[in-house]
Amino acid sequence: MPTKWVLHWHPNPGSTVNSQILNEVSQCAEAINGVKDGRWKATLTLLKPNLREDQSQPGEYPRELLGISLPEQPNKYYFILRGPRIVTEADSSIQVIMEKLQSYKSRIALYFEGYQYQLGDFQLRVGKVVSSHSENLRGIVLEVEYLPISSMEKASQVLGEFVDIWQEAVLKRSLPGSFMHNEPNLSEYGLGDNYTPQHTAVQYAYVMAQLFASQSTQAVRN
Amino acid sequence: MECVVQGIIETQLDVPVLRKVHAVPFVGPVASEVRLLCDLEHSEPTWTVKHIGGAMRGAGADQISVLVRSMIESKASKNVLRLFYGLGYKLENELLRVGFAFHFQRGAQITVTVSSINKMLKLHATDEAVPVTPGIQLVEVTAPATPENYSEVVAAVSSFCEYLAPLLHLSKPGISTGVVPTAAAAAASLMSDGGGTTL
């Protein structure tokens, strides 16, 4: 299994993300000789407990449950509870079970979609982030995948060097922001050095948190 | 969707263990119930989340001798128990089923399980389980079905139950049956038949 870093676009203070930035980023991938290889899509769903008024005791139920589907695992689904640091893999049919149970309801979904590019031992995925509530661009994500190695520790230096090259290419375009990689503490989720789809799911959960946090800050500023 | 009947037999012999399933029904908000099954047969336990839905109702359902109900399963990673606790679900009870599973292809994909049902005296203590009904084993006959083919599956399961009639009474879950008084003789007759009679 390859190793992967998931980065997100962090706009400079006072600026927002827009489709022109997305186009520039896509051109970056091609400028560093990335070969466009097809489309990809991941979905993150935020679910909330479906409680009656008399049931809403603080602490008894988590504020939110995250559900994630990944393109490389079409028959699987991932649940994340950030508080207790739980990531669970299940068959896709778990979504039908959760709908039948009616204990958690979907409130909003984020769609990460775009093109993927091959560069030797690397695969890049550039994706826009849109929500189920609006067609406005919410963000941009970048997946950098190093194919030959499944050990996160061993792949770290190579991935870091690639991301440095990428950042330089983006810098040349003088865009109002940059890509950030805030790696969550994966060991707190019981995840080891060997990379798995659960590692990807947790990274996406943290990207979602960063996107919502930066947009709250933007809203306060405005 | 699945079709299911149950019955009981009295055990005469020690039955070697082929399958152990630790079943944990959970109750959560909105009075929703889900079952977590842990298959203990192999060195690495595997978990399945199972939702059993409402049974088919109405005059048509009353006339058939097989229960037809919705059922959805999902394999899950081993921390699924922690996930459901984290979601606010409460463990209602837990049971250990020990026994055999047989598979037949007779007009439908039929599974027969013969199990002793055991309760655990301490939470998750599968080594300290005691039988709920000593000397009595539960027989379940199930077959997967779809809304389009359930009539054929019902017919196949009914027909299969007729074959098993000399050995045990089978009926919808919840309807008690009792053992067949001549079951031991019928079983002995089958086993002494040089293995020529197969179901």
C-alpha cells in the first residue's frame, strides 16, 4: 500500500479560495510534468445524533460522526469519532444500516473531486471542495501519494522533498495562499507505521476541521 | 432480506465446536437496535454489524410458515464495539453461540446452524459462558432473499423443513415447537443407513 499526505489550501488572511486558484494549481501539476490520469472523488459526510429534546444530555452522545468514502476502496466506508479518536472501517452496506437505525442523520456532505496526475513514483490528486448545501468552492485539497513504500516513517523524507518542490512551483504563481500539511496524531487513532485507508480517512477528517475553522475565522473577519 | 425458521433438538452426543459467535445487541438513541457479531472461530476474530428489520406483515405473511424479514450485514474492523459505545449505544445483553453451520443448495442457498446458546456471567468473558438451556440446542434455517424472489426462497425453505420433519419441528421464531419424540430413533436410522441417505 502506498503512503499519502493530504494537504489543503490555506488562503492568506483577507483572501478566499476561488476557481482561478484551482486552475492555477492544476496547471502547476502539469508544469512539473504530471500526466493527467483520470478523475477522482471522495465524500465526507457529517452526521449528528438524532435526539429528542429530552435526550440531549451533554456528553452522552458525540456532537458529530464523520463518514468517509474513498475512491481507492469503493466497497468500504469509514467512520470517525474525533473525540475518542476512533476510526472504523466497514463494508459500504454500513451506510444502509445507519440509515435504518436512524440514530444519526446526515447534516452536510463535502465532496472532494478533481483530476489525478502521475509523476513517476508519485500520484497527485488535485481536488476542489464543495458542499452539499452550495456550489461555491469551499477549498482545495492536494493528495500526494508515494507508491513504492507503505511505511510512513520511511516515506516521510521523500514525501517532504516532493512537497517542497511542489510548494516552490506554486510560489512562482504568486497565489494568495499556500498548501498546508498538518499531520494529525495518527497513533492516537491506533494507527501504526504501515499506511492504510484509515490513515487517509483521518487526514481528511482533519482537513475538514481546518476548512471549517478557516472559514469561521473569515466570517468573523467579514 | 432473509427467510428464517427455528426449532430445537436435544443433544445426545458431544458436538465438536466449529463456530463461536459472540452476539452483542446494542440499543441506541431513537430506540434503534443493532447486533454486533464476533466470529471467534479463527485466531483473528472478525466482526459483523447486523441489522434485523421488521418482519413481513399481512394476510399473506400469516399464511406462510416461514418468517420473511429485512436483514443487512456489514463486516467491520475490530474496534466497531468501541465505535458503537462512542455513538452512545448501550449493551443490552451478550450471548455466545457455539455449534455447527451447514450449507445446502436446494432451490435456495440454505444455511442450517445448530447451536447451544450461552450467557456470559461477566462482560465479554466468553470462556465463562454457561448454557441458557442445557441439553437443548437451537436450530436455525436461514436463506437470503430479495423482494423479487422471496416467494421461491420461502418455498425452498418450507420444502427443506419437510425433509427435516423426522428430526425436528421448525417454525417461525417466537412460536415454540418442542422436540420430536422419535427424533433419536430417526437420527439413528439415518446414521445406520450406510451414509446412503443424504439430505
